[in-house]
Amino acid sequence: MPPTREVFWNIQYSFLMYMAATLATVYLAYTIYRRYKLWRLGKPDDCTKDIGERIRVFIRTTIVDLFAHRRFLRDPYAGVMHLLLFWGFAILVFASAVDAVTHFINIHMVGTPYLWFSLLSDVGGILAFVGIAMAAYRRYVQKPEKLPTVRDDGIGMGLIVAILITGYMVEGLRQAATELVQHPDWAIWSPGGLIFAKAFAAMGMSQESLRFWHWLLWWLHAALTVGLIVYVGRVFSKLQHVFVSPVNIFFRSLGPVGVPAPIDIETMDESDTLGVREIKDFTWKQLLDLDSCTNCGRCQDACPAWATDKPLSPRKFVQDLKVHMLEAANQSDNGPSLVGEAPNEDEIWACTTCAACQEVCPVYVEHIVKIIDLRRNLVLEQNKMPETAQLMLRNMQSRGHPWAGIQSLRLRGDWTNDLELKILAPGDTAHTLFWVGCTGALVERNVAATLSMARVLKAAGVDFAVLGEAEACCGDPARRAGYEFQFQILAEENIELLKSYGIQEIITTCPHCYHTLKHEYPGFGGDFRVVHYTQFIADLIGQGKLKLTNGLNTKLTYQDPCYLGRYNGVYQEPRQILEAVPGATLKEMDRSRNTGFCCGGGGGHMWIEEQPGTTKINQMRFEDVLKTGAETVVTACPYCLQMFEESIEHKEMKDSVQAKDLVEVVEAAMKQS
């Protein structure tokens, strides 16, 4: 007789289990539908467009981030734990489906396929059991700060453990009554059940006892499984992420990171809300985000604000908004303002918009735009903002740039003195523009990097022009601080100016300008080819138009600017340039590339003071630099350069550590005439 088994051995009326499971699944679907209606409290979102592209991206994401667990495995313990749970239950669900189908069509597995199927099924259960044991150890023994444990966690894990153990006990009882004596060579293909089968056999249980306990535990196992489905629906347990998170991943933003939807100033009236005041002002996709969050704390671990004792925890921020969403289901049209005790203003203003939270989130929750939307309402409707933010925004209104103090005394075009540059005037045209940016034109330390950039472009024979005094701020600080009106005014004026000169290509040294010009200006009619200078110079070196021949003989480390790296994926080009510098040795910081740590200048924080009594973000990042033993920290962002210069001065280490812009390193390594 070939190896096989009766699917429902010793069980009568098995159809009752399928009926109960069907009813439980319908109930679960109903609770998800009710949740869908809650999400629909939000405003419309255009994320339902481009379904074909979404399907393609979703398939790729499923392979990389679900099957291979790329984002999970950045935290090795938690990643392996979740990988075991995922594949364990995937196998068990598959095995249960095969059992159901073969039973109802009355075609059963036999022979070698059956044995391998039995082994696969048992391995799935073992993987799931090890995963749940790791999860319990992590929550109740290790107790990491980022991972809050609530009653739902214990109930969910308890039900899963009970289902797994009763499943193996049922299998062991069947084996003890059949295979263990008659076909012991079959039993070894079900190792999980075999352990229990040998235990029951050692107890000397009779056939009647084996059958009775098998029958009783089979129905208990079925009841627990149905009960788990009902429980998930009844309390909308954390386990619902199995269903909700894939939907969130499917509808996630396919565009650039952190680009808020523009406020249509021309069509709005007095009844329109500016930004987000209450939970219903978010879009339905933003509300879906809140339910997709599993409260895992990965975002909190990655957040520079949280790491430096600021009040902002991205995890708590999302969970607080979720509480508001649940309360909104029982409220009338007008709910309370979101920004109060949770989240509060200090939390909202602590964010540097570095995108570290979004980079690590396994279910693609998008935090940044929510924070910007809340800032918009604080600034535009409630006139609430830190004093330093007020000063920055007043400067942008009156001067066209955010700088105050000695920087404001400089003229925008001063840096062009003594350089033979093409400065555009009315009636001129140019194909390629070097966009300098406010910091590069007005801050003395950054002007040095701007001059290096101009000289490098000239040495490479690049035909380019500059705007000089006519260049204004791109508007990034205003938009990140929530002052959308000022951003739109600057964007529209700049676009009109650039078009008047026939500009086709823009090179910029500032990642914030780069991101804004490349990804946000197109929404206002500004379609230009925008490149960051690291991309441009790497291309020049690759074409042989720029040769680096001077040996520098120095040990360097590189700071990945958030708006260049995580926002735009530019990691390799800066490193290619450094590798082309003779004698330079690159020593990476532990937190680099997509796990790089923010300098603290983004989100308007070049001008908005960090909250008193907390560690400065740039000082914490500078400690990472010191650990490398590098003599020079190199970056490709004026904000990062400023922040490192401040840290070096704070540590009184000017004689031992230097901060340089990458273009300054390039100029130093160029062949001198």
C-alpha cells in the first residue's frame, strides 16, 4: 500500500468546521468593510490611478519585501522572527487548502508526493512555533523600549500557540493509532506529530483512548482556529495587518518621497481647511496608513529626533492619530483639533523630514506628509509656530531667502565677483543653469564650496550660466515648515524666470533644491532636467572630461544627505567620485547609505532651533564620524556642511577633523595647470 492518509480520519461531520470557518471569515470581511467605511471619512486620494503600474510595483515589492523580508531583516532578530512566522503560516495555510481541496474532490495524495507534503506541512508548523517563541521572548523577556506590549499581543500569541500545539497533538494521536505501528517509515515524515505520537505510545493509551482524544482535540483545534478569525475581526487585532497592510502597500505613493499635495489657492474659499485640523482632513489613504501600522517601533528606532530625546516618536505619532480616527467614528461633522496633547506641537515641530521612518517601515506607512499637513494648519490657520520658524518665514517674505544675521547682509550675487561667469540678464538664454541656492550664495563657508563648483565646471568645459542676484529661494524651507503660500509664490516666480531664459537643464549643489526643483516644481508647470552635482561630476569623470590626478593621501568618511540619499536614491555617485580621488581612503560610518543618520538641518531645522534640554542631532552624528577615525568628513549638502562645521567647533576639534563639501575634494584632486 502506498503512503497516504484519510484527511478527516476519525472525524464525522467535518463539514460543520468548514461552515463555521466560512461564517467566521464572512464576519471578518464585514469588520474590514466597516473599517473601510471609517477610512472613507478621509478626503479623496488619487492613488487609485495607474493600476497597471501599481500591480507591477506590488509584485516586485511582494518578492523583495514580503517573500525575502528585505526591510524586516535590517533588524536581524526581529527580521528572522517575522520571516519564520510568515513562511510558517504561509505553508500551513497552503497545506490546509490542499487538504480541503483533495477531500472535497476525493482525490488524495499518495506515495512520495504525500510524504513530502507531510514533511512540508510539519516544517511549516515548526517554523511558526519557533517564530512565535522568539516573539514571546522578545516581548516578555527582552522588552525593547520601542516595542509596547498590550493585552492583544498576549491573546493573539496565546491563540496561535494553542492552535499549533493542538494541531501537532491531533497529528500525534492519529499517528499513534495508525502509522506508528503499521507504517513507522511513514511517521518519520511528520516529525512534529511524531514527537507527540511517541509520547502517547509511551503512555500505553488504548485505541479507544487515542480515538477519543483525537476526536476531542481535533474539534478543539478547529474551534481555536475559528475563534482566532472571529477575535481578529471582533477587536480588529494587530493580526489584521495580514489583510490591511498589503492593501496599504498596493496603494502607497509611487511618486517621490515626502511631496505634499499642493493647496489650490485660487479655488479655495473661507470654509476650506488649510492643511489638516481634524482627522477627516486627511485623505482616505492616509487613514489607511494608521490601521496598517503594526506598532513595531522600527520607525522610532530610526528617528533622529527620538534618538536625541525630542518628544517625537513616529510610532506614537501614528498611533495617536489612529486614536483620533477611532473617536471620529462616533463624532459629528466637526471633531477636535488633532494637535493638542497627542500629538502636541513640540512633536510636530521636532521632525527633520529625514525619511528614516519611512525607509524602515515594512508596511510603507508615510509619516512625512502627515506632519507637513499638520504644520500647514498650525501656520496658516492658527498662526502657531516656534519663534525661529517665524523669523525664517518673515525673511522669506521680505528677502526671498530664509537667512538672517550676517548672511542677510550679503548680496545674492556677491559670490560671482572675480569670476568670469555668464550671469543671465533679461533677453539672455542658456541651456544649462547652475542653481546655487540660498545657503550656497549667502553663507561664507558654503560660498567656498560654490566657488569650487564653478571652477570645476569651468575646468571641465561645461557651458553654463548663473542667475546671480536674480536667483531666489526654491521655497523648500517654507514648504517643509508648512507655509505653503510662500512656497507657491516662490515656485511660480522661479519657474517663470527660468522659462524666460529658456533653461533646459539645472545643476544644483543643494539636495533640498534638487528635490524641490526636480519633483515639486513640475506640479506648477516647471519641467526641467534637474541633476545633482554629484551625478553630473561622476558622469564627467566617467567620460574622461574631468581627471583627478592629485593624490590627497587622507582618510575620509562620507555623510549621505537625506534629501539626496533616502529621498532620491543617490548613493553610488558620490562614492564613485571619492574612489576616483588618488590616495583617498573611504571609511564608511556604521549608519550610512539608506540607514544614514540625519545632520539635523532638514524640515526647516537649519533655522528652527532644536528643543532646549535635548542633544543636538548634528552632535550625535558627529560622534559617528569620530568613530571612523577619519580626518575629513565629506558631504554633498550645504546643510550637512554647516552642521558638521558647528559640531567641530563645539568639540573644539578644528585641528584634527575637517568638514568639506565633496566638490572641494574634487577641486583639490584636479590636475593643476
